[in-house]
Amino acid sequence: MHEHTGVVERAAEAYRALADLAETVEDEWQYVTDLVDAYLPSIQALAEPDPGLPVSAEAVAAVDEVIAEMALITDPHKAIDWLSTFPHIVALALGGNVDAAAGVQAAAAPDEADNEDSPFRMLMQGDR
């Protein structure tokens, strides 16, 4: 289990570095801050796994690989894109759910909220 905590700590550190790069886009500062406020604690919560679920070497390798790929990002706009993607990849590899930990609820896009036939709403809310 020690390796589990270590890989989560590496993921959280990489996420902070990505956020630092993304914050250089002034017009997106609040969006970046909101993502980090939601997902960084969720990534950190992945360090407290179910004791019955060991972390495989493959899962650790997968997280380390995505961390290495993220370290190659130099474009702050691309960093912004990865701020919402990276936590889900880490959670998928480690068998967690960052949306649940962050208290994120699926919701339709504002312009689609009243449209019962919206594919976006159907996918996000699973109501069909």
C-alpha cells in the first residue's frame, strides 16, 4: 500500500505543476482555480484506498506514464485541457472516482438544461 500513497503524491505534485502552467492564461485563471479546488483534493483522496484492493504494478506504471506525458506539456492552453482529464485517468488507473470525492454532480450544459432530448443531458445524467 505504500506504493499507492507514493503514486498519488506524485500525481498530486504533477497536477499542481500543470495548474501552475495553466494559471499563466489570465482569462482562464478562475476556471483553472475552480478545477484545482475541485480535483486536487480528490486526487489526494485516492491515497486512502480500500484496504482490500491492492494497487497493481501496472496501475502504478500507468499513472507514472501519464505524469511523464504531462511533464512534456509546455502550452498553457493544453495544460488547461489536461486539468480536467488527468484526475480521471489517475482515478481510472487506481480504481477510484474523483468526481464523487470532489462532490461533482453531472449536470447538463446551461443551454441544454431544459432540453429532454439533449444527447449531452442523456450522457451526463444517464436518464435514458
